[in-house]
Amino acid sequence: MKLLIAAALSACLAAPLWAGGETASNPEAKVYFANIQDGDTVTSPVTLVFGLSGMGVAPSGIAKENTGHHHLLIDRPPLGQGEDGADELAFGLPSDDNHLHFGGGQTEVTLELSPGRHTLQLVLGDAGHVPHSTPIISEQITITVE
């Protein structure tokens, strides 16, 4: 019995925890890129339009039920993965060249991206930039900039 409990505990600790912060989300909600898709070839500057269904957009700092604001992950592992993945889920997303915040409630951006392949992923964050308790994330896509 002790061996079974130890094995279960070990498996739980080894697996990533797929939970965000304390803010609830609508389990039907989806966030997505409205104007590009995986495998697209584009030119820079690139305009990205963020789509959201099942929830609304509110600026950072505004705690309103079933809302959040967009974050764009660029050229990094999918949310929850990589060196800081668990911290991002529990404590919030950093703000740097690989984590862009749209805390004003923006739903699109035009970016200068260098030629080559780039990965992109959208994450909806709550008023404090923390992914919701069931994270609302897009699939990570790869685009090529000519």
C-alpha cells in the first residue's frame, strides 16, 4: 500500500500541474488567432488579430467575472512548459520580449518580426496577468516571416 501511494505521489509531482490561478474561466471559452493559422507565410510587419469566444475582454486590474486580457507568447515553449512553465500558471506571466501583455484590452497588434520561423500562442490572463483556473489558451502555431 505504501508503495502504491508513493508511486501515485511521484507521478503527480512529475506531471505538470495544468491549473492556473484562482480566477474561474468559462470552460467553453476559446482564444485564437483570427487572421493567421499554423504554417502561414507572412511579411513583416505582421498584424495579429486576437479572437475570443465564451468570455469578454477587460483591461488588467479590472476583476470582472468571465473576462480577461490577452497575452502573446513568442518563440518559447507552450504555456506551462519550459523552465518557468509552472510558475507562469500559478503566479502570472512575465513581461518581456517573449511574453507580450495587452493589459489595455487590445485585441490586435502589429509586430516587426525577423525573417524566419516563429512560434506564437495566445493566453487569456485575469486582472493580475495570471492564467485562469482552467487556462484559456490557443494552440501554439508556427509562422514563417519572409
